[in-house]
Amino acid sequence: MNSKVDHLDTQHSLRWGDRLQDAVDGDLIASDLAALSDHLGNCEACRSDYRALQALNNMLTLQIGTPALTANFDARVIAQVSTLAGSLLSQARELEQREHLARVAHLKRSWRSFWRFNLGNFLGCGAMVVAAFTALASGPGAQPIDRILQQWSFSSPFLLITAALAVTWALRGSERTQ
């Protein structure tokens, strides 16, 4: 039962504690101030806390005083924020530019590597296909290439090209490892 009371006290403190401090500081809007006034009329614990906060605030104000801001305080703060924001924006732009240039350089290297390693593959496959058609079109019982293409099913040229790619890739791979 005691934990339930503690829980209720904690919930109560969470709900009203900040409002009490805001009221002492003069930071509550009218509707919140009216709700707090109604609550203080019914809650002795909050009334006690409110009085204690007011006494502390009065004591600090008497001993320390209320600091006064200079007339140009707002302008100085806004100028500092603008300067800082401009500096951060400039740094962010420079970083973005460096990252963009790095990505472009990486893409250039990747593209060059792709063509350096695969151009031979493409040319080799094309040469093998031309050689295969030439051999078929020039041997005994040769037929024109268009007839050869009509007689082949899709899988035959596909298998021929795949085999040519595999052989060329294997040859290129053995060259790179040596």
C-alpha cells in the first residue's frame, strides 16, 4: 500500500512540480495559472511547496539581485548564432563537396576497372561467336548464316555465348593472378 501512495505522490509531483516553479518565475500562461490556483486551493502539500519556492526565490533575489540584460543583448545573441550557423553551413558544404568528389573519383575508377577487365571478355566472346558462325557457314554442307540462326533454338546460341564468356573469363582470371 505504501508503494501505491509513493507512486501517487510521484505522479502528483511530476504533474504539479514544474508548474509551481514556473508560477514562481512568472512563466505560466493564464489558463495554467488558473488551474494551478484551483489546485493550490485544494492541496496543502503543493501550497507548502509553493510557499517554500517563493521564499527561496525572494531570498535569492535579495542576496543576488535580478540580473539585467543590456539593451543590445538580443542583437548580440542573434549575431553570434548567425555567425555560428554560417560557419557550420560553410563547413557542411565543404564536407559535402569533398564527399561528392570522392564518390565521383570512385565511380571513375570503378568504370575504368570494369572496362579494363571486361573489354577483352566482350571482344573475345564476339570473336568466338563470329568464328563459330564462320566455321558453320564455311565447312562441308555449309549454309548461309541466316539459315543457321533459324535452325538453332534459343538455347544453342545462349550456351555458345555462355561457354565463350566462361573460357574468356577463366583466361583473364589466370592472367590477373600471375
